[in-house]
Amino acid sequence: MKIMALDYGTKRVGIALSDDMRMLAKPLPFISAEPENKLYEALRALVLQQEVSDIIIGLPKNMDGTLGESAQKAKAFADKVKSYTGLPVKLIDERLTTVQATRQLREAGHKAKDQRAKIDSVSASILLQGYLDSMSLL
């Protein structure tokens, strides 16, 4: 079974999936955050189609470790994802994943205007790969 990572945003939700062996993360196309009911329906369908067993969601902490408005929104999103999918949902610190994703896309030759469609899913992929790597150390 695979692990799914979600990078929640008010406009887009980035998505990444692990492989079956839970070693590698792969970004998928983002899902629009609006309308909300379609977002959750699409996530539920993807979970079933991809045989996902666990979901991690990025928790955007402030640099000092405190939780701001974005983190509260991510927590509310996580609660809804859990109720819609019935799967375990874990919140993971996502500080600097967007910075890292931007750098990776720029180094891969993607122009700034082309990055918008990829940045959220690349961020989710970075989050998921870090999580998978930490699991292999246990």
C-alpha cells in the first residue's frame, strides 16, 4: 500500500505518492482546492485508485516553530481528509519545502510562470521523500 502526501493551499493541493515499496516519492498533478466538495471527492477517488493506506499532510509552521493561520487551516483540512477517506492522517512539519521545490524546478530549467502548476506537488513530493527516508532509518 502507498503513502500519499498533500501540500494544502487555498487554491491548489499538491499531491505526491510513494511507490509500493515506500522508498520513492513521485509528484502527481495538483487538485484545485475549490470547489471544496469536488476536492474531497477527487482525493477519495485517488486514494481508492492508488491503494493508499496512509496520508501525510504538510503543516506550515512558522520559522520559530509556532502555528499560525495557515497551520490552523492545514489542521482543519487534515480533519476533513481523514473523515472523507477513513485513513490515518499525520501532520508533518513542512518548513522550507516550497523554497526547496522552487530551487529544484529552477535548476531543472522551469521558468517562473511554469512553476505555478508544479510547485505544490513538488513540495508534497519533497515532504513525502523526507518522511519515507526517516521511516527507513527506524
